[in-house]
Amino acid sequence: MLKEFHIHFDEKQLSDLRSRIDSARLPSALKTETWDLGTDGGYLTALLNYWRRDYDWYRKEQELNQYPQFTCELDGLMIHFFHIRSSREGAKPLLLTHGWPDSFLRYAKVFPLLADYDLVVPSLPGFAFSTLPPKGFMNNAEVSELWHRLMTEVLGYKEYAASGGDMGRGVTCYLAARYPNEIKGIHLTDVGMAGDLVAAPDESLTADELAYKHKAIEWQRMEGAYINIHSTKPQSLAYALSDSPAGMAAWIVEKYHAWSDFPLLTMDDLCDCLTLYWVTNTACTSIRAYHGNSFTLPPLGKVITPTAIAAFPHDVLPVPKTWVEQNYPVIMYTEMPRGGHFTALEQPKEFSENIVRFMNEIF
């Protein structure tokens, strides 16, 4: 059963957050410290001061509540989603799926820019207002099954397009592989890591592929520790993420800094994300997806659905175009001029224009 949903964080919750920021005990840091060893102390201090004194959550809450939101129960889970119907007759449905450490907020800026389509934007299980199953985690394949039921059984669409990045890319690819008749096309803003290139002998690779392999190995060495922590011991980290807004901010914002075209993001963008995670207490449950995807994810299978790629230059480890074209039925490949991993949040106008081109290609 569908239930209308409106976001509301009461003043008691926000006052408690401000009090916790006030009482934060930050570690000592060298004055010359930068982002090299983790979140820069000077930036974090400025962000916490802004979050505590100047940030206005209710501005974002009011903006989001302009758009229709619902919850429904699927397989015992409560799933939250935006369902924004177009006023255009015969509008095509488009499913947008986010990743970590973001949320539906990744796409909020493009809601008014994609008004020609029926938008469905769910919160992944364990994120924001969507719950986890009793086992405590889900993988991308399981989420794809939920999303397909949401689109076809709950919302009644016979066919639709899907777009995603990060975990949303994984979910979108499983949808395409499992439901090629109903999924008319997929739009991806990344393709994950090309593990076969990383494992391949150097002499078998082209110059671009070899450069990618070396970069990927270095990235895993210098940047990949969070994956191991999230995958193997997420609950140990969860206590810190749930108890300290400063600690949660440091863990999450470091990824925004490393994975994005950071000057495109404002402190409001970051505080929107942090406030949503904090008040819903889902910084702890969201990372459980890494356990599911590391240990329980089945083989993807072949993607034969028409695929569009929007390659953002500041994304994590962009894969060589030749590899992408060999592994996906690419009908459209666009090298975006700016932006990183958080795509529509960083470059909403450019992302939306690319989506429009994609939708015109497949429908």
C-alpha cells in the first residue's frame, strides 16, 4: 500500500545535533596538514561552524516537500521514494538510483529540469527513510528486484528507463541484465572498476589500459581502505558514525572532496547530505551495502540493453572508453566537461541535458 510521505525533522532533533557539534573534541593536527592523510582539519572546523551556526535544514526540507513522496512495503521493507509525474501526456518513466555516501539528494537539483518525464527516485535500503531486512544488508542484485517490483507492480509501468551511478550503477546494470524487455535503456555515470584489466598481464594491455591498471592499483592502495572496513566490520565503524556528527562529517566529506570536482559543491550541499544521514541515523546502515556487495553479489550476466555513458572527468578511476564499448552496447558516449562522482549534484544542467538526449535515443 502506498502512503504519502513528507520529510520533517523537528527542532529537538536539530537542537541536539547543534549541541553535539558544539561539544565536539577534534584531534590535534599540524598547521600544515592538508587532505593527504584524511579530512583537512581547517576545512572540517569551518564546515562544522557553518553547520552549527548558519545552515538552515528547513530550506531544504521545504524544497523537497514540493515533490510527491511515498513509502510502500516490499518484502517486509519500508521503501521511500519520490514519484514525480510529468504534466506531459505520454511521459516516459525514468528511474534514478543513487549510491554512497549520497542519497536521493544526488538528483534533487534535476527534479525541475526533467519535468518531461515521470521520475521515480527511491532511497536505497538502509539509506534515509528506507529500511534494511533482518539480515542487516542487501546487495545490488536484490535491490534491482525490489526496484523492478516498485516500477511494475506498485507503480504499474510496463517499460521504463533507468539511470544510476556508484551503487546505483550496479543496481541499474542488474535491472538491464535481468529485465531486458522492460528496461528500454540505461544511463550510467560510471562503470565501476574494470577488474579484468587490473588482473591482466601488462603485456596484453594497450597503453591506455596499462595506465588504467597502474592507476587502479595505486588507488586501491591509497584510497581503498574504506571498502574493506565497510565490507568486513561495518558495525564497529557504525558506533562512531552514529555518536559524533564531527566524526561522521569527516568520514563522509573526505569522499566528497576526493571523488568530486569539489569547487562545484557548496557547504549547503554537504550539510544537506550530513543532516539527512545524521537525523535518520543511517550513516551506520548505509555502509552495510558494501558487505552485501562484497560477499553475496551474484554474477551480473550480459547487459544487452542500449547503454548511454556520461563520463565525468573528476570521477573515481574513469575506465578507458575502448573497454566500456567492448563490454556495454553503447549507443551514446559523452565526455562531460566538468564534474565528478556526484554527477547531477555537481552539474545538474549538464546531467539533465545528457539524460534528455539519452531518452530521445531510446524512446
